[in-house]
Amino acid sequence: MTKKHDVHIIGGGLAGSEAAWQLARRGYRVKLSEMRGSGEMTPAHQTDGLAELVCSNSFRSDDAQSNAVGLLHQEMRDLGSLIMSAAEVAKVPAGSALAVDRDLFSEIVTKELQNIGNIEIARERIDEIPTDIPVIVATGPLTATNLAHNIIAKTGEDRLAFFDAIAPIVYHDSIDMDIAWYASRWDKGEGKDYINCPMDETQYRAFHQGLMDSDKTEFKEWETNTPYFEGCMPIEVMASRGLDTLRFGPMKPVGLDNPKTGRWMHAVVQLRQDNKLGSLWNMVGFQTKMKHAAQVELFRTIPGLEKAEFARLGGLHRNTFIRSPILLDRQLRLKTAPHIRFAGQITGCEGYVESSAVGLMAGLMLAAELAGSEIPQPPTTTALGALLGHITGDAHADDYQPMNVNFGLFAPLEESCHKKQRKAAITSRARSDMAQWIQCHKISS
């Protein structure tokens, strides 16, 4: 590619489109490569339109006062997001949620990028990441095989092209610690590395039967031949191998003395801290393809989780993402090749809005770099800052999994307040801190 471009963006989905917009409107010349329209197609897409929505048409809650994703909507609007402005024009009635006419939405995004003047939209498949120009890789969860192999070669981390079975995550303050207790197996570690929920034999048998009887997610046709990643075997698949399989696997009770009885239980569900703040805990070994309603109903039968609130429920789908917390710096740059940034779902964020938000920040950060300066990540008191912090170092890398934005990722409030006022206090602080960050770094909307 010649020097007529300042930036090469690979992938014309939500993240790539948003990144291109942020760069182009600041005067930079962008090449946006999208393989759809070149004769190539992913298994999930139906059109060659940019920013095509392949699943739901919903951007979820638009409530910026009490919902983390609604707050993220507002912060993106404050930063001149193309995705959010297109969604506003294409929106359809959906109560407090923001939903769109998906065809109109894609049409608006495509036309805006075509008309801005300094974006070349190239309908082509990219097999190797360029080395002579700044690049943003925003190819999403269905990255083409050749490019996926090139990413593996550059990162050394094979996290591509398998079924990604995701474990649920529970808010810490919804766990009943009068029933559950902190302990590591054989008292190893710091003593508070795990939260343990005990089960007697009757409870375990009922739970096992519930797993066997639960509604499961059906695979899409293009997913049926993708093998499970053995390290993320769904819990119901393990349960189908025998009544006691789980008791010798993720629910084994050995080495865990129940402080209330002084004895081992018949089975134990363990939760492991998922973020540095200690506000989110994942259910160890509970990757699942159960439908969401079935998960909530069954998992609330676990002693100590009767009132559990979930930051994320389990899921199972073919996915492509990198281990961002160890591979990317705080500017979304690949540490081993800083001219490459990653954005969107390939970084391990989950959801339309989150993907767009990471694309937006990748574009802003690269624009600042091209201008000879640097924009730091927003503070972790904001939705954008909390999401980016999780992706770029605050999550545990060893078991890193895709994540939606949620209040558990935010920096804790300095002052205590009643649980009912907590969300309002978090969003109020976020709005103030985001406004200050925008003003400090002179970012135009």
C-alpha cells in the first residue's frame, strides 16, 4: 500500500467503522478493508453492508442513569460516535432499550463512511497484517483463517477458532457469606482466593438432574463442526458423563473443610475472583451452553447463591479473541508490534456497543499518536475506562473471557451509600469524570 494512506483498518464491522470515522473526521487518510463484497463472506453475515448487525437488533438499555451499557451509550455520544448517531436515526420502538432497523442502520453507517472523503473502502480479504503503516485489526469473532494464523504468529497465543464456553460471573455483594466461605483447597494461597458454596448429597443429585434436564442453546449451522476447547468443556457435557463426574472435577470437595461442620461436603461450587477490585467472581468450571433463564433458575438453587445477581451468564459460541490483558498495552497496541492496534470483539469485549466503544478509543488513540501526542485511557470511574481497563490489564489473563460492560468493572465508590443509591452515584461520578477527561484532553465531539 502506498503512502496515500495514514492508517489501515482491517474489518468493516462496528469497531472498524467507528475507528475509521474517528480518524477520518480528524483529517487522517484511512484505508478500510472489508472482505465482504469481494466475493468472500463470513458464515454469519447476510450482506456486504458495513457495521451489519448479525444477531439481535438491540443495543440494550439506553438508561444512562442506572445501567452500565446505557452510560456507555452516553459517553460514546459525548465523543461523537458514528455508531450511536446512526442508531439514533435508525431506532425503532423498544421501551427503555435502544433497538434499530438493522438494514437502515448499516446503510447509514456505510453512506457516512463513503461520503466523508478521506476513507477508501477496499473490498478485499487481508491475509497478513501490514508492517509499513499503523494498523487497527477489527475483524471480530469470525476472523478469516489466514489472518487468524497470521495473528497467532505475531502474538504467540493460540486463542482462535474454537467453541468458547463462558462461565457465569456473580456480583460479590449478592453472595450469601453466611452460607458460603472463603478458603483455598488444602488452605493454599492467601486464604481468600476462592468462595465456596457447599452441597450435601441430596442437593447435588437435584443439581445434577437439573443440568441434565435444562434447556440448552442450539448450535448455528456454521458452528456444528467446530470442536470444543477441552479446557472449556461445558458443565452439562461433563455431567452427562456420569453422576459423579462433577464431584471429581470442578465440584470436588476434597481439601475444603466447611467451617460450620468441620467436614468435607458432598460437593462444592467454587467461585474465583475475576477482577482486581474483587467485585466480580466467576463460577469455576461452570462454562455452559444452557439458556440464560435456565441458568438463573438452576444456579440460584446452589447454597449461598439463592439471591445471586449475574454480571454475565454463561454462553457457548465460536469465537476469535486474543489474550488482551497480557498482549496489549493501555493504548490497545500489541506490545510486540506497537504499530498494530486491536479493536472490537477480537480484544475480548462482548456486545455491539462494547465493540464500537473499543473501536472508538482505538481511533482516538491512534489519531493522537499520529499528531505526536497521546490520549490516556479514560479513568476507570467511567464506562469507557472501566471496559478498557478490563481488556488491557485489569482482568486475570490466565482465564480471560469475553465480557460486557457492567458496574462490577468500575472503580469502587470512595464514599459508602445504600445499595439502592449506588448505581446513581456511580453514573453521576462517571458523567463528571468523563466531562473532565474530555475537557482536559481537548477532545471534540
